[in-house]
Amino acid sequence: MIKSFTSLFLVFVLSCFQAISQTLTVLDVEDERPIPGVLVFGNEPYLSAFTNEKGQVDLSIFSNQAVLHFQLLGYESVSASLESLKESNLIQYLSPGLIQMDQAIVTGSRWRQSNKDVPGKITVLNQELLQLRAPSNTADWLGSNGDVFIQKSQQGGGSPMIRGFSANRLLYAVDGVRINTAIFRGGNLHNVISLDPLALQNTEILFGPGSVMFGSDALGGVMAFETLKPNFSETGFTTKGNIFSRFSSANNEKTFHGDISFSTKNWAFLTSVSHVDYGDLKMGSNGPEDYLRTWYVVPSVDGDQAIQNPDPRVQKSSGYSQLNLMQKIRFQSSKNTDWEYAFHFSKSSDIPRYDRLIEGSFEKPKFAEWYYGPQVWLMNQLTLNQIGQGKLYDQMSIKIAQQYFEESRLDRRFNNANLFDRIEKVNAWSINADWVKNINQESFLSYGAEVVYNGVESTGSQLNLKTGEEKPASARYPESDWVSLAFYSTYHAHISEKLKLQTGLRLNQIWLAADFSFNENFFPLPYQSTKNNNAALTGSFGLIYSPSSTWTISPQFSTGFRAPNVDDLGKFFDSEPGAVIVPNPDLRPEYVYNAEINFNKYWGNFLKFDASAFYTLMNNTMVRRPFELDGKDSIPYEGVPSKVLAIQNAASATVYGIQAGLEWSPVQNWLLYSRINWQKGKEELDDESTSPTRHAAPLFGLTRLSYSKKKLKIELSSQYSGEISFENMPLDEKGKPHLYAKDDNGNPYAPSWMIFNLNSTYKINRYLDLMAGIENLGDKRYRPYSSGMAGAGRNFIFSLKASF
């Protein structure tokens, strides 16, 4: 009786207030408590807002919307007409539910829209589950959903593989700004660890070409990260913050994170700091002995020494640390105009290149030292968002960004006194201008322009550790300028209640100028400089057909391109023992042509199934091939005779596969989630034969059973990967036997593996959350395909989060 009276009184008070302010309140249907953080969005892609700490949201920006959508992890997604909301006294109830049918995404058109209106496959990783799953870095966070395979050459790394593509054939964006640079390489790429997973608000993964919206490099997919955003306060000056710490046993991890925000009606500030420190990672006890670290090198000026490892499960020389900082400032200069400044900074310690340090044998190690110097990423970003009712647009977003990247490679061969140090620096500037115009109730046109500039500096030096003498050495890259100019547009049409269309087009022009004179004394070239100029036209066309409200079929055709960058065209690099890659100024863009069909079906609020089948053809593929430098097919590199290779447009490739997933909530609070991915790829070799593509991962996926009720969440999960036999091993990988186990014939192969994890979080009170878990319950010794690092053995993880 008291509860009913309280509810009626609350409705009466809120009704009186809302009649004036048009403020809607979102409540939990079970206990009628306000729900903060609910995403509210309309059918027009620029309209969205979040409920505040009182569960309230101002509806004034939605005045022209027929339907509003409400979304929050842990609750059933709800859609309601504005008219019905007013009839219910501007109160919307949400029911607990673990399956989300409708999610808001931005990667489809660069504007927030429902995933039901996008023909391609897009996965959303929710930040609320991040602390439960305890990823060690952002690469592991990407791999936590079961659709992205993660390769690791060292503990301080993580190279995503998506639909048979990896490295510079995938695009990374942070708050709408691309972080791919002109030196992103074609091998395994680990720049994603510069992002702080504890400072992320939302993560989206677009599968398949995304060049229309994101330009060069978006061949296999796009990973878009939204960082924490400061929100304005409607109740005067407010302060909020979080302190988070974590420890894990397998690598003696010590993580600290803190963030604090201050806000008023028109100003908002947010500061975030994270520091991680990882020791050497310990592998499992049950698995191939080929992965054991039985020896390691102790470097010394007086003579390097290989010694036996007292604990072969400890992967010596794999630890590192990292610092991340973020500062954001928002200012609302008028009701429809919002400015935001963001500063990001990330710097790692030296990161040992583990897969190089295990080359050779105890009797004859190859390297005494091989490590990346501190990896630095800095970004300043200024964003203007403006809502208007102009003839040409309804909302405008302009982003200006300046980025600085620094990375270095230091290596010294065993018992060789010369330490080579190669440093790369990239200064990047970009401007993105985006507009969106509503055509009618559910059709809209978005269009934009992008300018990107990368200036590359590269130096090399050689230090004799015995004499202290330092002298120049060959640089990895030429001094270079890389410029991209693009215009793009997408159109979303609501044809009927059962049929929608989304199509897009992008025109891109890219210029590259390179100066090789710095390396003239080391590698005499028949030219001192070169220029490369390429244009590309890409497009996409997709349909969303809904035979019923619970069933969609979405075919899509799309193209993508990757223009030659400085790493492709101009690097000097020892790609493998006895081989060196040299520049090739005659490169042209590579293209992909992709066809896919996506299915989504759900039954009530308890069962959801999705599947995607895709086929991708790649032409003018840039691959390593034998080459001649000034008429020679072999040259000395760091004193070692090496076969000459170069990146060339010399092949075509195909990748095809299936992705499927299931979510089943048989009873309230329980959810079974499962993903599986299968892909096959082939590429042409220089003798016109074919080989499996290097970045087509084996069959992989995960299955997760979770229980969630108010204060407690528990997840039991299994991750698994199929085998790649020696016969099915890509040719490039056969040349790296030190990374793999040996089959009965002594040949390298990647065994299948499966591990089980248990994670839990408990909300002690409104201020404290306790997280605990055990990774790799069975202490399995495994190594993901193409990786140098073996995965963690049985790993105990403890975390504590305090909020205020």
C-alpha cells in the first residue's frame, strides 16, 4: 500500500514539473528507482541524449520525432512514440533484460543511428562490461566479444585480425579521428595498445570495407573508439569520479586508474589517468613443450651470455609499463552549439620484442637485445557540434586534430657490440567536416569532407657499446609527406515499413613525396626522391529487408581501397632472417570488392540469432616479392648478406567466411552468449601458385554463460581456436618455425586450444565494486596463431573500484 501511494505521489509531482519542463524520467519497472545513463535517441541520426543521475532527460530536442528509443545494457531496449510518452506523464519504465535488440551506432554513417538501419555487421562493446572482463589492454578488449582474433608478438602488443585482414588493412578511429598513420605497416601492428581501455565509453567494430566513411586502409573493418565524455549538469555544480585498481598473478600486473569530472550547466571537465605495470608473463603448465622459454640472454658489454631459465614457463623479457592521460573540456555556448577540446597522451616503457628474442637456440642465439623504445601518442582535438534548421543541414560537426606519434626499434645481435637504434616520428593534422540533413521522417543524407596530412621523420644510429662510439646508420623510412583529400556522402532511405536502403560514395585523392637522400651512404638508389599520386573512388550499397518486426535480411555490396603509404613505398627492413625489404616508388592502391549478407532474428526477449556470410576479392594486392636494387638481387644488411625484396602490386587474393552468434536468456538473469568465426583466404605467389593468406585466422570463437542480478554479475566463458596444420600454413609463416609447435614430422603447426575463464563483480554499496576472476582455469599452455607470446597460465585477477 505504501509503495503504491509513493508511486502515485511520485507520478503526480513529476507530472506537475514535467508539464513545464518537458523532462522525461526513466524508471526501473521493478523498484521504480531512476535509471541514469540511458541512451535516448530518435530516428534522425543527430538526435541523442543520456539520462542524468536522476534518470531524467530533456525532450526539447526531440520535439519533431515520432518515436524515441531507450537503450541501456542490462535492460530491454524500448521504443515509444512521443505522444504515448506524454500520455504516460513523461515516465518511461525499463524492464531488466540481458538481450539488446536495438543498439545505437555511429560507424555506419558517422552519425548515431539504430543498428537496425545499417545493412552491414557492426558489433558494439559496452564499457559497463569492461571492468568485469578485465582486459590487460585495448587489444584484449577487442578480442573479448569473440569476433576479433588477437595476435601478439610481445606482451606489450595486440594485433587484431578481422575477416582475413590485419595491420594497415584495418582502420582505427578515436572520437571520429583516424589514428592510422603513413607508417602503419603490413605485418602485425600494435598501436591499438596506446588507447586506454579504462577511458573508453563505447567501442564499435564494423566488419568489412569501411572506406566510404573512413578512407584508405578500411579494407577488412573499422574499430571506432569513443572515449569518456564530460556531461553538463542541470542541477548546478556537480562532481563525479572513479578510482580503479587491479592486480593479476600471471604477470604481477599492477594497474591504477582514476577519473574525475566537474560540470555546470554550460561547462564540463573530465580528467583521466591510468598507469599499468606488467612483469614477465607466465604461461600454463599443460601444452606443447616447444613454447617453453628454456633459455634467455643476459646482455653485457663484456660479452653476452645465454643461460638456462630456472622456470621455463616464465617468458623472460616480456614485461613493460605504460602511462595514459586524458583531459576534456566542453562548453555549451548556446542551446544548439557545443564545443569540446580533448587532450590524449600515452607513453610506454621500452617494450621487448619477445618473438625476436626467442629466435635461435641456447647454443646460438640470434639477438642479445631487440626492443621497441617508448611508444608515444599524443592528440589535441577540437570539436564543434551545432544543431540547426538550415536548408543544407540539420546538424554540423567539425573536428580538427593534431597528433604526434613516436616509435623506435633497437636491436643488437648476439655478441655484437653494435646497437642499432631507428626512430620514427609522425606529425599528423586532420580536419573532418560532417553534415547531416533530414529528408523526411526516416530518410536522411549525410555528407562530409576530410583532409589529412602526415609528416614523417626517420633517423638511424649505431652505438658501439664497448667503445662508446656513435655513428649514423640507415633509417627505416625516407623523409616523407603524405596528404589525403576526400569528399564522401551516404544516403539512408526509408522506402517502406519493410524495406530500407543505405548507399554511399567517396572520392579520395592521395599524394606522397619521399626523400631518400639520408640513406644514400648505406643503400645507393638510382633515385634520391620520388612522388606518388593516386585517386580512388569507392562505394557501398545495402538493403535492410524486414519481413516482420523480429526478422531482418541485409545484403550489402561495398568496395574499399588502401593507397600506398610510406611503409609500403619507402622502408628498409629485415623482414625475416636473410632478407631485406627495399623501397619501390611504383606502387598503386590495392582494392577490395566485398559482398555479404547479414541475418538477424529474435524471438521475444529471450532468444536472438545472427549470421553473416561474406566474400571479398582483393586486386593489386601489395605483397613482398623478389626485387632487384640497382641490378642486384642480394645486398648486405647490417653485415648480413640478404635477399632483396620489395612491396609490389603483384597478386590477387580472396577471403570468404561465416560469422554467427547466439544469445539466449532461458530465464530472467541468465544469458548464454556464443560466437563462432570461420574464414578461408588464398593469395597468389610469385610463381603463380597460391598460399593461404597470412591474416586469415583459424576457426575461433567463445561461449559465455552469465548470471546478473542487481549487485552481482558472474561469467563463465570459454575461448577456443582451431588448428592450422603445416600443409595449410601460409608460406610466410612456414619461415618462422620458432613461433610454432612441431608436429610428428617436425614441421611447424598451430595446435587447437581452448581455455576457460571465470569472472565476477559484486557491488558492495553505491560507492564500491569488487571484481575477482580466474583466467585459464585449466592452466592450459597455448599460443594464439602467428603469435610470439604464449597466453597467460592460470591467472588470478582482483580489482576494486570506488565511485563518488
